[in-house]
Amino acid sequence: MLKLLGAVLIILTTSWIGFQLATEFRMRPRQIQELRSSLALLKTEIDYGTRPLAEACDRIAEAAGSSLSQLFQKFSRNLRTLDGKSTYECLRLAIESEWRKTAMGKEEKGIILKLCQVLGGSNRSDQLHHLEIAAENLLMEEQKARVEQEKYEKMIKTFGILSGVLLVILMY
Amino acid sequence: MSIKPVFQVLPHSIRDVIQSLPASVLERLEEVRVRQGRPLEIITFKQSWFVSRFAHLSKKPYEAMIPGKEDCLNLLNLISNHSLYTMDEELRQGYVTVEGGHRIGLVGKVVLEGGRVKHLRDITGFNVRIARQVVGVADPLIPCLFGNAKVENVLIISPPQCGKTTLIRDLARHVSRGSQSIPAYKVGIVDERSEIAGCVAGVPQHDVGPRTDVLDGCPKAEGMMMLIRSMSPDVLVVDEIGRKADSEAIHEAIYAGVHLFATVHGQSVREITRRPVLRELFQEKVFTRLVLLSRRRGPGTVEGIYNQFIERLDNKVGRMGTIC
């Protein structure tokens, strides 16, 4: 009886791990898409609203999903409170502390960091141009992430369950 | 006027140096000049100094701290509140007004479009000009300027950096607040270069008086007409008149029964009365009081007060001396 309970526990645990890993694969393209729409919003704020960066980030944080909302909130907080630091430094510190909470990978991080180097540092048309480039690059990453999702999501889920079953069989 | 907002726009590398300057220097600090790859310079009353990394003042440029590209970029980030794209207009003008009414002049590479300045990029030179609001500088002049409890049309003649904006601001405040000798008037300031009121987001950073309306960043001639129509001021205040359109707008204002405080760049009354645009105004005796400033005994030295017949008035009341 105890053995059976143990076996069920093992299978449940490995399946849970498998599902968690699969969630990462599922969330990544979705979050990249959200990030793209946040950048589109930023573009509007810069183009028509001509709002200061911190204020624009606040508004985006309100509209975005939870993990991205935290990132943009942190952007805004750093821009307002980190006295004497450059724009890039404020944004970089926010990314370093918040990126881990998202499902996004280092490619997207690289694109955003590159954007942060120029954000707030040039005239309007230049800003819009850089935002467009970042959005295009993110779209490419999103497509890649979707392919990966299709490839690996189911596989990892099944792998989780099966590895549990294998462990149980070996133990019996 | 607090110098603190100036520190807030400086990156730490430069701020630490400037903040460690002796209090006596900070009190008289007029400009901080940052040029990429060249020595850090400060200007105090009548003197310029290079500043070393350890906040020593020196006349030798090679002893000075050299701000790098990073410092300049950071300074630009802080001046623009991390949002340079909101400052397209300011960059076209070549200066930004920050909190406290302090003014930062910028130079770099100009981008032209159709022969007109479109934008400024690669900004590598900064002149942080510290605004000193001196409340009460106009007080000794008041009996001379408003002798019979009546507001005169005042023209302040002065070379650059002699305190004409400080004086006109104090005059505006004085008239706007009123005193025992004169009632409070409605004052309208056309602040083309954001110098008189030093507005940030439309809010005056200097005390310009309780009954004062400020039209910020508006061309003078157009602004005077706008204010007369919209705010019905008793007194109009404008800085640095001199174009043909200005003189036309002044005529309009005078015909509308509005009084005028204005300033103009110049070295002497005689020189000003000969200028083509102003000559007409003088012939019509528009300005009933002329104040000539110089820097002989420090900024704001009053060289003389004249009436519309170019007769000197201040001899009767004794020397003013330094008003600042």
C-alpha cells in the first residue's frame, strides 16, 4: 500500500515538473507578444502623447499583464528614484532584477537591452525608428518561440509523466 | 533661490566635484560649463576657473577634470528627465529650462531641414546657468520709476549679464503685488525664452507676483497681442525687444492703454535712441522711464535713470549704487 502511494507521488512529482517546464515554453511566445504590444503603446506615448519616459512606463504597466507590468513599474520607479544614474543604467537595473520573473529568454533580453541604450536619448522620429526595429526583432523571436513551443511543449509534458512511470518500474 | 535643482541634473562624477567647492564659491557661482573631452569650467562673478577632480580651482586647464562621453550622455539624460524626445522644441532653441528657473544652454551638431534648424544631436557642450532671483533689487528704484503713484512705461537698457532680467522680474513682482505707494496691477509676462518666470510645464519657478500671468515660450510680438486679448493686463512685461514686429506690438499695446516694462540690449541711451526700430518709439516718447545698467560695480549697477526727454532723474534722489 505504502509502495503504491510512493509510486503515485513519484509520478505526480515528475508530471508536475514536466508541466511546469512546458508552461515556460507556452508562456514565452505569449509574453513576447505582450512585450510587443507594450512597445507599440510606448510608441504611441512617445509620438502623440510626448509623455516623459517614466510616465509612459506607468501607463504601460497599467495595461500590461502581471509579469510585464512589474517590469514596467520597475522601469518607472528606477527612472524616478535613481538619482544621478543614466537612463540606460536605470532601465538595465530594472531588467536585471525583473527579467527572471518572466518566461522570456536571453535573446529577447538582448533586444530590449539594446533598445534601452537609445531609449529617451534622441529625438522623436529616432525613438520611433528604434522602437520599430525592436518590435520587428521581437516578432522574429516570437515566431521562433512558437516553433519551439509546438516542438517541445507536448514532448516535455509526456516526458515528465513517462519518466515518473520509468522510475516506478525500476523501483518495483 | 536654491541651487539644489542644478545639482540634480549633474551626473555624480561632476556633481560631487561641484558640491565640494567652498561655500563662498558656490554662492557666487554663475555658470558651470561642461564640454566633452575638455576641462570642466566654472564661472563666478567676473572670474573663470578650471576645476580639478578634487574640487581645486585653477587657472591652468591641464589640471582640470575632463568630463567624458559618458558624463555628457548622463548629463543629457538627467536634463531631459530621461526623455529627450519631449524636448524637440527646446533643442531647436538650444536651451532647456529646469526646475528652479535655471537655464542650460546646449551645443552640438545641428541637423538642418530646408535650411532651418530641425534638431540638435551629438550634444557635447553644456552651459548650466544658475538663475539668481534677487527679491527686492528693484526696491530702491521704485520712487524714481513710479513717482506719482502712476505706472510708467519702463525700458531697461543693459549689456548682457548685467541683471536686466532680474530687475524686470522684480519690477513685475512689485507691481503685481502692489505697495503702499502703488496699487496692485494685473501683470502679463511674455516670456519668449523662459527667462523672466523660468516656467517648467507652465508653472513659474520664480516669484513673479500674485496677479501675474505668464505666456511661456511665445514670440514677443504675437504674445503681447495674445495677452492683451485674453488676459487684459494693466502692465505687459517683455524681455529683449528689438525686432520690427516688436515695435508694432508695443504701439498696439500703448494704444490699448496697457503699460509696458521692457528690456533691450545696449551700452548707452544714445546708442539705443538711434536704433532704427526703436527710434520711432523714442520719438513718440513711448517709454517714460529708461534705466541704464552696467556691470561696473557688479551685476546690476545702475548707471542712470532717465525720463522720456532723456533727462537724468536719479541725480535728484542721489546715487543708487549697486542694486544687486
